[in-house]
Amino acid sequence: MPPSSIRIMCPNLRCRAILAVPEKARGGLVKCRSCGGNIRVPAARSASPPPPVADADEGRKSAKRAS
């Protein structure tokens, strides 16, 4: 597999072929060579991690302290 390609699986449950698609196809559609179905290629992941999620219990504790 060339270094500038990604591997995706066909979502068709009767096919499930593994496809190697070029990086430039990210965010677009490609056609499965096995079943002919259209497959959306996931967009590139962002470089920054998602922000942390606040704990719901922590919000309740601080509200009780303020009362």
C-alpha cells in the first residue's frame, strides 16, 4: 500500500471489501470496485484533541457549596 493512501471498509454488509483510497479522497465519495456502492471517505482528523468534558457531579457539588 502506498504511504499516501488510507484503508476503508465498504459499509455494504454483503460486500465488506477493504479499499485503499488516496489521501486526497478524504471527505469525498469513492465507488467500491466490488459491489459498485458509493462510500463516503472520512475527513482528516483534526490535530488538536477534543476539549475535556466537565463532570456532571462536579457541577452539583459546587452548586451545593454556593448554597
